[in-house]
Amino acid sequence: MSAIEADKTVCEGIGMCEAQADDYFQVGDDGLVDVLTDEVPDPDRGYVKAAIDSCPVSALRLLG
Amino acid sequence: MSSPHHRHLLVVGAGLAGIRAVEGARAAGWAGPVTVVGDEPHAPYDRPPLSKAVLSAEEPPAVPALRSSEVLETLQVRHLSGVRAVALDTERRTVTTTAGELGYDALVVATGSAATTLPELAGVRGVHVLRSYDDALAVREALTRSQEVVIVGAGFIGSEIASAARARGIDVTLVEAGGRPLERAVGTGAAARLMQLHTDAGVRLLTATTVSGIRSTDLGVDKVELSSGETLAADAVVLGIGARPATAWLRDSGVALDPRTGGVLCDSRLATSAPAVWSAGDIACVDGVRSEHWTAAGEQGRVAGANAAGAAEAFASVPFAWSTWHGHRIQVVGETTAADEEDHGDGFVLYRREGSAVGALGIDSPGPVARLRRALNAQLAGAGAS
Ligand SMILES: Cc1cc2nc3c(=O)[nH]c(=O)nc-3n(C[C@H](O)[C@H](O)[C@H](O)COP(=O)(O)OP(=O)(O)OC[C@H]3O[C@@H](n4cnc5c(N)ncnc54)[C@H](O)[C@@H]3O)c2cc1C
Ligand code: SF4
């Protein structure tokens, strides 16, 4: 199990994360990322990691 | 004939579109070897931070890698760095590079664009453009040594450099040939708001002005002469006057280029006029439109790679770009040209055509921009489905 950490002060609302893993990320009404489920079970780790890596301003991190 | 598992995918250009093409191809089931050729010496990296964090951070940051080495490893991609493609033979299916000839079964061309320069300023020390990581380090170096800089071009990149320079307390003159900054892209009202951000931050903005000459000493730039007759002292000059698709290597290849912009002509599936050749990113002119923004380059790259691997996806996306000027978050979504501007105050400008909202510019208004973007995306998905 890993956890997602989002830094809203860095997020630009570009939405790459949502485009790749919309069950984990959504750009909210404030235009910034909301993490919908912050615990990531191991089978999902790979594709969540890919979504995190695709953030152009590195606002997201996977812990553990 | 090679078996599907030995077919070779070649990607020329190791930028965002190139790396996303590899990911798109793998996701669509491409099992054969994949090679990415890039002329830069670095691991594939991301450009937006170059005119932002790289210029403003205390210490020069490391190259902003696009993907971790683990991700590149799982993609099983061979990256040839420092290798330049010089010619393409679409009949023999080979690309000639500075490191020899490479064959392909499928090819994605994603060589991006090269910053436009002013020929009369070529070779003058202290005159910079900003396209690559190495350029960014040089501009950063120049800023740390300058008291007065002249930035030519008040588009996104010129404006971001102006912000970074002001944040360092440098005297900045921004010289713009057109009327208000980005006026052609966003219209007069929105451009006036953008202009205000510069003047509030203490940038001297000269519009309808061009550089007519430069005086330099052995140490580099000394004075900049303007079309207005004014002469400015400058320690450095940075040009942000646009970019041209890097397509010189495709001349005589049989891949049709747009005579107007020099971009690679391709259809909505990103297929070019040549068999087994796709194109993506800043270089691509998709159904007549060339977008030079990050989100389009990434998505086009993914679609081109998937289609090279046998998928039949069409590229469709709501344009989206962002920028940061003097600490203000600027976002542009959808269509912002040939439309009526409607200023909603609070930094939100909505664009309408025949009454319907087609785009927006937001200054520190991520909320309304996000809502419109979602609505436009939903419309696009609906149009695609019907
Ligand atoms: C400083 C800067 C800041 C930006 N900021 C933003 C932003 O905030 N928001 C936004 O939406 N967009 C921004 N952009 C635009 C965005 O970065 C580009 O749209 C995107 O990088 C295009 O990706 P690409 O892969 O098509 O091209 P590139 O990223 O240019 O990659 C192409 C690569 O191919 C290489 N190449 C060229 N010719 C050859 C050859 N013959 N052989 C081998 N390799 C070759 C190039 O050296 C380059 O490494 C910015 C661009 C710059 C330069
Ligand atoms: S990709 Fe990054 S910047 Fe974009 S919404 Fe997600 S976290 Fe924010």
C-alpha cells in the first residue's frame, strides 16, 4: 500500500493526472487537484505512478 | 518480413511528444524494439520549467527529467542521446543520423521546434534564446550578472523571462513588435489585462517597437537600438520571438510539409503523407493547425505512438496552456481567437462565438477555467461519440 501526496500550492490544474487515473485524481472547482483516494493498493501502483510522473510541475508524490 | 515482435519503432526527437509516443505505442501493444533518437546530450526533459523554476531557483536546478530512469527502463526504450537525424528515406524506410543509418518499420517524427533568432544578432555575445536546458542555464547565468536586460517579444516565454528578471530586481525592458502582448492570441481586452501585470511589476513595456540594431564591445552586448530611435543600455538581450518547426531534415523525404509554417502535414490520426510515418508535437500541423503547447504535444505524442502500433485513434483535445507572470497564474483554455471577449472581472475573460462559450483566459482564476474546460471536454467527447 502506498499513499499519494499532493502539493496544491504547486498544482497548476493541468489535469494530466486526471487524464490518466481519474479514479484517483480530479481537478476540482477551485482548479486544483483533489486526490479522491489517497491510499493506493499495490496492483494500481504502476499506473498511479505513471499519472504522478506525468504531472508537469511535479505537484504529486507517491509515498511508500 | 519481420515478425510483429521484432518490428522496430523509431522515434526521432526525445522531447515530450517523443516520450509520450513510446508510451502510447507500448500501451497499444507494440512488442518490438523501440529506439528514440535525440540530438541533445541530456535524458529526455520537460521544457515548461526552463523559463520558470530554472531561471528563478536559488541554485541552478538539475535537468527536469520527463520520466524517471525506472519508467524508461520498463518502457524498454533505447535512447540515443547526442544523435541528430539528418535525412529520411521513406522508400527504404531508413533515417540517416550522425551516428549512422537506422531502419524502421514505423516512424514517429517529433523534433519539436527551434527558437527563431534575428539574423543580425547572430553570434553577438550576450544575445540569447530560450528553448533548451542549456539555453536556460545560459540565460540564468546572464541574469545573475545583469543590471539591465532587454527582452524581445512579449509572448509567453518573453514574459516569463521578464518575470524572472524582475524577481531578481533587474531593470527590464520588454520590446514587442505588435500591439498589446498576446493580442492576436487573446484579443484586446484580455491583452490589456496581461499588459497590466507587467507594468504593475515594474517592467517597461514598449509596444509597436522592434530592435533595429545592436552595439557590442569585446565583452558582449552594450546597447540596443530601437525602431523608435531610442537606444537602451543592456547587459543581456533575450529573444522570445517564436519558434519554427525543426523540419529541415525532412526536406526531400517525401513527407509533405506545410508551405506556410514548415510544419509536418498530418491528418487527425497524425499520419503524414508518407507510409508508416506519424508526427506529433510542436512540429505537427494537424488538420491545418499547429499547436505549440505542452498538453497538445503530450496527447498528440500518445496518439501518434498508439497509431504507429496499429490503433486508429483520432487526436482531439481542448487546447490548454498555462504560464506564470510575476506570481500570477495564467491559464488559457479552448478557442480565444475570432470570438467575442466578455470580461467577467476578477481576471476571468470568456470567449463566445454565436453566443456559445468557446474559451477563456484566467488570471488567478483556476476555478472558472477548470469548469469551462470540463464542459468543453464533455462537448468534444459528445461530438466524437455521435
Ligand atoms: C522555455 C519554454 C517554456 C514553455 N512553457 C510552457 C508552458 O508553461 N505551458 C505550455 O503549455 N507549454 C509550454 N512550452 C511549450 C512546450 O514545452 C512544447 O509545446 C513542447 O515541449 C513540445 O514538445 P515536442 O516534443 O513537440 O518538442 P520538443 O520538446 O522541442 O522536443 C523535440 C526534441 O527533438 C530534438 N531534435 C530536433 N531536431 C532533431 C534532429 N534532427 N534529430 C534528433 N533530435 C532532434 C530537440 O533537440 C528536442 O530535444 C514551453 C516551451 C519552452 C521552450
Ligand atoms: S497533473 Fe499536476 S498540475 Fe496537473 S492537475 Fe494534476 S497535480 Fe495538478
